[in-house]
Amino acid sequence: MDKKKILVIDDEPDFLEMIKLRLEANNYEVLTALNGKEGLEKVQQEKPDVVLLDILMPELDGLSVLRRIRSYNKNLPVFIITAFSNEERFKLANKLHASGFIVKTSDLKQEVDNINSILNIAPQYKVKK
Amino acid sequence: MKKQKTKDLDGQQKLPGLLVRDWQKVFDAMDIGITASDKNGHFEIFNSKMQAITGYTLEQANACGDFSRLIYPDPLERQEALERLNEIMQKPGYHEIETQIQAKDGTKKILSVSTSLINYKGRVMFLSIYQDVTQRRKDEQTLKQVKDELEIQAWGLQKANAGIKDLYKELEKKTREVEKLDQVKSDFISTVSHELRTPLAITKEGISLVLDKVAGETNEKQEKILSTARSNIDRLARIIDELLDVSKIEAGKVELKRRLVDIAGLIRQLTFSFEPSLKEKNLELKVNIPEKQIDAFVDPDKLTQVFTNLIGNALKFTDKGYIEISLQEKEKEIACIVADTGLGIAKEDLPKVFNKFEQFGRLPGGGEKGTGLGLAITKGIIELHGGKIWAESKLGAGAKFSFILPKYTTEEIFKEYLNNGMREAMEEKARMALIVISILEFNKLKQEFSDEKMGAILRSMQGIIKDTLRRKGDVVLKESGEMVVILAGCDKEAASSVENRLKEALDKYLTNEKLSGEIKLRFGSAVYPDEAKNDQELIEKAKKA
């Protein structure tokens, strides 16, 4: 099976470095973007299979990025990177039609396992309307 | 003076039986001073009252030649007084002046004087009437002073009032500042926790990557060092989380999301997660909970936190024996106890256990280290629920943490749900629908069925209602045999479609259970704020519809 192409958009270079290693260890081809604008460009050009998107970014925040992605692609799995508590996450989930969440502060190994299972169990994963 | 008409006093002498001498008596009986004098100032009449006022007799007044010298010792005052008296004599009509005299004993008196010309025994004389108005003027003076004082006081009050208004304005300003500060503070808390957690997460992930051998092989010694580092990062993260919790509780920023929760079930579920640690320490967990549902109106997440803290603490400080959880439903409260056979707490430390950053009986090494915040948070949560928590212990003889939660009647819970729903609807400018499902002839049915059976039926129906709702909704089972569904953000159309679905599901249940002959349901709904402005109206409307 081909490596899945994953794009991580986060303004924290150190975090990108860490999650890149973690994702590569999980057999992903990892692309990174340091801001929303760069991220949107890479979504168009590189056509990733999955996007991990930080919600809190200066200038173009995660919400706006997701809205733009959704304006032309309703099916691309987008996971939101967040530091929020459960409840707020669920509120956001309803609003954003995100595929899932990665909690920055919890165990990233587990979080990446979750992404794996979501993507593997439902390869034709469709975002709920 | 010539123009002035004279009064003929002699004429009145003609009254039958009244002699001239008697006039003197009449004058003496009067309570006003009366004098009659000729143009030379010689007094013919000087009545008793006048004597009382001035202290002089007729003889004394006449003896001096000029009476005015006696009563006006100051020449300037005398001149002025005489001028004024002369002046009024010139004017036609009745005149009165006030003048201050000095009586024989030296006291100053204010007299009101009126003078007119009369014809007395064929002579033109001055008839003067004096009234001692000293007391009246004094009273008036006092009254004026009182009035002035009152006015000053009123003025003071007015000023004070204005001052209070200013203070109030200042207070409002300060309140706004405090509110702003509060916002800043709570923003600060969440920013700080976010800012602290991010680098921590990165550090932890770095260590994890090495430990997971993503960056190559590691030896045992390295792994041990990194594991210690990682567990301390976890601890730091917990401290940050708990600090955030404490700050939120202290700032009153915690809003409980109360639901009807079966606490017995919640505890049973929780105990599973502690099984591995219990096994590891070879401890027994005694669960002393009645075999039934014990519903409380609480925030399930927060109450889970309470139990996790208390059981976790017990676990931490107990090496042999057991941990016991007891739950008791009393008439007005739910009582819960978490007891252990562990180290216990010294008497002098007992009052401090719920303080922040107070840690006692910490064992050197071993086990997960605490943050010193768990019990402070626990107490905060229990108190937010209107409950009370306390600790009993003896050093070496285990610890016992007890708390009570108030019980609410279904009516109170229903009102709470309803008001929360209406408040939310108002804040979000949204609607809220109320669906009332009444069981007809509920009291008669209650007699036919056993309590147990009726209870089971009601719970099943409640379950069906909950399962049928596709949106967020609260269901309350009322003692009067009504099931009320509160639907946030629901308009009339959506409410009737939910109502139809519920009707279908419940009818199906009643048919399957062969109860449709006995139990009849009535459905009704109302939407806030379209159909009703307050809770009472809403209920009435939903019951009727």
C-alpha cells in the first residue's frame, strides 16, 4: 500500500518537527506548513490524503482554513489540532464538520493511532453533512 | 394728624351701668397693655398688663416726665422708635410697629404697638395697645433656627445624595473595571495554561519519540532516565490542569452542567478503572451501594472528578487493607463516604486537608506524586453542588472522607431544566420547545399497578423518549405522571415532528407490552418565546395543546 500523504499545518515549528517524526514512524509521507496560507497552497498543489490543522494560528486561523477547504472539498479528512477540553471540542466538531481531533497535550502516539484507525476502518471516510 | 378720625370713648360711657371708673377695671382685666396719654406724654391710663410688661406703675411713668427715656435708655434707639411711632400716626388706617424696650428690671422686651387718636374726657389723647411678643418672636427665632438647621441638613443630605450618586457611578465604573479584569484574568488563565501546555507537550513528545525508538535504539539506563522525565512532565501537566480547575472554581467560572445522574451506576462504572491499581497494591475495594438507581441532580463529569480524586487519594495512602465506598440515599440528601485503612492524617493536619498545596503523609519515593490541589478542587465541586464535605482520620488508622449532596424534588429539577433552557434560548436568541406527555388517569393506574411495575414502565418510557430524540434534550419524569421533554433550539415545526416520533415510539412500546388498553397518553407542545413568555405559561400551553 502506498504511503498516505499527510499535511500538518501548525505555527509551532518544534511541534511540527515532533509530529513529523511520529507520523513518519507510522508510515506517512509528511508535509508541513507553518501558516494557514502556506497550508491552503499545499492542499491545492500536493493533494494530501489527510490534513492535520492547528486551530490557533496567527493571521489565517484553522477555522478559516477549514472553511476554505470545505468550500471546494467536502470529503478531505481534516483533523483539528487543539488544546481545548472535551466539551469545547464537540461544539467545534459540529460547527466545522471536522473528521476528528488531535489534542496537542495528550499522548501523540495514541492520537496518531486514532487517526490511523479512522482512516483505515473507513477509507472512504465521508464528512457528515 | 388732624385728618385722623378720633374715636369717642366717652360715648361708650353711656352704656347702662358702666361707670368711667369701671373702664379702668376693664382695661386692667385685659391681657394686653393699654395706655392713654396726652400730647405731653402724660398717662391717663396705664393698665395692669402694661405695668407687668414694663415694670413701671402709672405714677412712675408719669413722674419721670418722659416715659420714653425709661424704656429706651439708648438715645439713638429712642429717637428711632419715636420717629417710627410718629410716622405711623401720620398715616391713615390702623398700624402696628414692633419695638424693643427695656423693662424696669433691665430685660429687653419686644412689643407690638398700635396707636390711635381718641377722644377721652373731651381731650384728644393717644390710645396705645401693647402686646408683649418677646416669647413669640423668640419662638419664631427658634423656629427659624430649626428651619435653617433643617435646611442645612436637607442641603447636606442633598449633597450626600449627590455624593452617593457619584460613588455609585464610581462603583459602576469600578465594577466594569473588575469585570474587565475578571475577563482578563480568565483569559490569562486559559492563555497561560495553553502557553504552558504546548511546550510541555512538545517536550513530552520528544521524549516519547526517543523512548519509542523512533530515533534509534536506546539502552535500559537511558530509558529509565527518560521515563522518569516523562512521568514528571505528566505531573507538571496535571498541576497545570488542576491549577486551571482551582482558578476557575475560585473565580466562579465553573458552570455546572447538571443532569439527573444515577450515582450508584456512576460509582460502579468508576471502580472498574481503579481495578488495575488495586490489584497492583493488593487492596480490596468494598463497594457498599444499594442495588438500585440513586438519582442525583449533578454534573456527571465533575462528580466523576470528585470520586476519582477521593479514591485516588485513598489508593495513594493505603498499602494494606481495603478501600470502602458507601452510598446512602436519605430523605433530603445523598450521603457518600470514601474510607481507607491507610496512613491516616494527623489531628493537627486535618483542618488543612482541603487547602491548596497541602500535602501530608507523603511517602518517600514510590507512587504517583500528587499535586496538592485535588482535595481543594473536590471541596470546590461539592460546594458548587450545594453540598458539604469533611474528613475524619487518625494517624495510622485510615482516613474517611464524607460528603453529602442535596436532593432535589423532580419539580425543582424540572424548573431548573426549564429555566436553563429558557435562559439559553434568550441568550442565543433561539427557541425552546416543551413537549408534555401526560399519562391519563395516572392516579387510578398507580393503584392498579404495583409501585415497582409502574416505576419500571415509567423508566422504560423515559428511556424510549431519550433514545427517540435525535437532538440534545432533557427529559424529566414528574411524579404526577407527566413526562416533559425540553428541546433547545427547536421551533414549532420541529417540535411537532419530534412529538409525532415520540408518539409513534411510545405507542409501539405500549402495544408490545400489551399496555395500550390501560395506559393512554396525551401529547402537547409549546414553543418559547413564540407561544409563551414565561415558564408557567409554557407549561399551561403545552398541557392544553
